[in-house]
Amino acid sequence: MGKDHNLLEELDKTTLPQHVAIIMDGNGRWAQKRLMPRFAGHKSGVNTVRAIVEASVQLGIKALTLFAFSSENWQRPQKEVDTLMDLFVSALEREVAQLHKNNVCLKFIGDRTVFSSKLQQRINESESLTAANSGLQLSIAANYGGKWDILQAVQKIAAKVKANELEPSDITVADIETYMCLADMPAPDLFIRTGGEQRISNFLIWQLAYTELYFTEVLWPDFDITAFIEAIKAYSGRQRRFGLTGEQVAKQGNA
Ligand code: FPP
């Protein structure tokens, strides 16, 4: 950790992203390259999760959102789904005390109702334990899909309209955002996808509207502090325009 610690210390803290969202891809290929079962890649991926969470805490990043299991991942072979579920339970049991000690506030986003009662129980316990923590907001997307997120917001708004509490023409973007996952935090500044694919894969499709996208070939188990720093530096070097011209943004910066 000593060398990594120094690397983190050297980063320019004034241009850090406040919220980082990550698709952790490449576990299976990492394992297959080593002639190991895919599960070994997921297990190794948990170590990367720990390292990136610790680095985010150390950097003072406000929010980290990780895509652990998509609504489409149920279609994988049953054995892989089962081992992933077991891994989530054991990772929660093992890691939550340390997260709490690090003042991390842990939340799960996605439809948790289909998980085993044991996993739901661990999720609920870890959320209650860490609810009052004021440090890193760590959101784990599990059985999450961006289209599902928009759908469940629309359903809640439709119920209000039906109850005559809201006129359809009065619905605003802010109203929709109130009902979406991650409503209580700013949109991600930086999106990272490991494993070489260049897709959003139904992750935070609404929330990523103005997010800077960063793709790397590095497989998730190999994504270390150096790779994380490289992504942060790439983000820091970009000019975020939110639809304005470069000149307008430069003027704002000077104001
Ligand atoms: C994608 O790699 C990864 C997943 C579907 C699972 C991600 C889970 C972890 C990193 C472990 C646990 C996480 C937490 C939060 C405890 P892939 O299997 O699609 O890899 P491939 O593209 O090489 O096949």
C-alpha cells in the first residue's frame, strides 16, 4: 500500500471527479487466461473492489457506484449465477465492518426482491449499519438496469397523476430524477468500463447523460491503483462543456 499511497497523494485534488461509476468487466476472461474457472475471476474481482473503494476513501471522492450484477446477468449459466450470489453474501459478511470503520455509507440499487432472503437480509443489515456514515457513498448496483430504473420512476409518477396529484404537463425532469435511483447525489462525473468493451450496457443510462466516459482494456481483476489514477488523470484533462462552447466554458472558469 505504501507505493500506492504515495501515488494517490500526488494526484491534483482540485480536479478530482466527485462521483465515479464503474462497470467491472473482464473477470471471466482474466480467469480463463489463467486456465481457472470463471468464478476465480469474480473472487479476484472482489479484491479489486476493496482496493478501489479504499483508494476512493483516501482520495476523498464523494460517491462510487459499482455495477455488480445486471438484470441481464440472470441469463448466465445457473452455476455462475449461484456462485456470484454466494460471493455477494460472503463479501458483505467479510467487508462490511471495515467499510463502516472507514465511514462508508453503503447502498444497493436495483430490484432486490428476487434475491434470496439471506442476501436481502445481509443487504438490509449493511445498509442500516452504515446509513449514518458521512464518508464515501458506495452504491452497489445489483439486479439493476437503467431501463428498469426509468420504468419504476415513471410508474411512481403515473400513480401521482392517477391520484390527481400531478398534471402530466407539469412533470419536470427534476420530478423524474426525484424517483430514480441515486436521486440524492450528483450524476457521475466519470464512468469507467474495464475489459475492453465500449458500451454502457443498460447501466445508469439516464444519469450518465453528461458523464465523461473512459474505457480501458485492463481486465477488472488487474485494475489497480495505477490504472485508477490513469483514469482519473484522463478525466482531469478533459473540458466538460455541458452543451456550451469551449469559449463559454473558459469564460465561466475565469469569472
Ligand atoms: C463482469 O465480468 C463481472 C460481473 C458480472 C460480476 C462483477 C462482480 C464482482 C467484481 C465481484 C463482487 C462485487 C462486489 C460488489 C462484492 P464478466 O464475467 O462479464 O467477465 P468477461 O466479460 O471476461 O466474461
